[in-house]
Amino acid sequence: MIFFSFIIIPFVLFVNTEKSNYSEKIPNSNFSIDMIHIPGGEFKMGNKKKNSDTEVSSFWMSKYEITWEIYNLFMEYEESNKLEFIVGNKKIKVDGISKPTTPYTDMTFGMGYEGFPAVNITHNAASKFCKWLSLETGNYYRLPTEAEWEYASRYEINEKDIDDYAWHKNNSGGKYQKVGQKEPNKWGVYDMLGNVSEWVWDGYGLYSKEIHRDPTGSKNPKVRVTRGGAFSSPSELIRVDVRSADSPEWRFDW
């Protein structure tokens, strides 16, 4: 079993004009997604000794990794006639939203469902989830760029305190854990490092070493990036500058 394929869905919102945290209620459900405001700023992306300054605009990120209960609202939705939503003053029409194929096996692998992060989700499925959420709520959601993810993670703790903030190979018991059990980072976001790795928007590729604002990295649609490490990762690899490339092996039928 390939444990490093465990992935989740963080996402960001740009239409909210209030610079504060908020909770997005998902219509026709008892669930909400808490969103944390991340004020924009400048940082050195990747290896600080090699890279130049990167600037990011303010954005919002989900407080917790997306759980199975929330993801399954998307898995089980029935398409309605509501195929348009408003972003600012612009009306966006949607022809339809792809729905994931019903899994042929227990995708939790017996590790936990209620309060646990959704795992074994492709980048395409993660993106479609964001489109579905946008349609349901009327606000625009997407996966974060790699720069946004790293900026939001830059205030994680140092390696000697990693056990207080992240699930990794030495403390996870060989499985992913419920969200929000460790300490949050400075912004108030949980499990950015460890537990399960996270998809970002970007394709895998090199970044410019010049100063740049809101970079999006490679447009390569075939090889995407995951960040953050996972419950099976050695603690020394649970770092904000470690990036992984999508592999065809991650899409094998197990």
C-alpha cells in the first residue's frame, strides 16, 4: 500500500472583502468550513539561501484539512438546476460539475472517518470539489498556489518542537489522525505539516529566482505538487521547503 499518496484539500477564497476569519456554511447540510484570513506579505520561498523574495496578496485558507464528512457531501450531491453563481459583480455560468466515481473499496483503509481528513483524492477531484463548493455557496474557492501554501506555513515551529505541531512517522502510530489535535501555527491553521500531504494548484517546475508577486509556478497539468509531508514521513522531511511531484504510481488501482 502506498501511504505517501494520502492527500487533502485546502483551498482559498478571494471574494470576501472583510479581512477577518469567517465560517462558510454549506447549504443543505449541518457542516461549515472555518476560513482563516492570511494577511499578504513577503518571504523567501523554498531554500532561503538560494531564492529571492516572493510576495503574496492576502487570502483565506481553511482552518482544518477537509474531512471525510465534508468531502462526501460532494461525493453524494445530486446535480440541480443551480448552475450559476456570483463572484463580485460577475455572474459565472457552469454547464455541470464532474462527480467522483463511487469508490470500490473503503478509502479510509480503516484508519478513521468522522473528523479525519479525506485522503486518496486526485488533484482533479480536489479541484472539482472546489468548483462544487463555489457553486453551492456562491463564493469562489480553489486550491491554494504553492506560494500561498508555503507562505501560510512559514510560521510553523522548528524541528525540535515538531511533535507538538505535526503527525509524522515517529508519533503517528502508522496512520493519519483526526484534524486539529496538534497545536495550530501562528495564523491559527492546523496540520499544515504532517498528517496527510496537501495538493496545491501548481504544476511541478522551477520558480524564477527574481522577485515576483503571486507566482503560480509551472502550468504543467500532468505533474502536480503536494506539500507538507504526511504521517508516514520522517520528521526531518516535515519542513515547509520540501515539495513532492505527483507520480503515476499514486493513481494505480490498489
